Amino acid sequence: MANFTERDEGKPVVMGDEKVGMISRVEHGTAHVKPDAGITDKIKSTLDWGDADEDTYPIEENHVETITDDEVRLESHM
């Protein structure tokens, strides 16, 4: 289970070898990610982020593999 705190704000979010964004804020234990401009539609679809019309997107706990001091790593085999 992902346990996000304000200390996670500013961490990069990665999936496999690709950086998909950065945590812009944590509210009530939910991390909100500002996606990188260059992420693919396939990754957006996998994460249920739809079109890139939003400024930030919440990370669903079931997508998180690990949270370290340096990054948030998402499951790459979704």
C-alpha cells in the first residue's frame, strides 16, 4: 500500500526506464502528479490519465511498486 506524505512532493515518478512526471502535491495521503509533456498516450491510458487536459493526476495505490527517498516507482508490467 502506498503511503504518501508531504515529504514525497517534488519526487520524480518513473515507470520502467521512463520518467512520467513529478509529484506536485500530496493531499489526504493521495499523491498528485504533474505529467511530463513527452509521456506517451499508452502510459497515460495505462494510468487512467486520459487526455492531458488536466494539470495533475492522482496516483492510484495499485499502480505504485515502491516509494524511495529519491523517487516513486510505478509498476511497469500493468
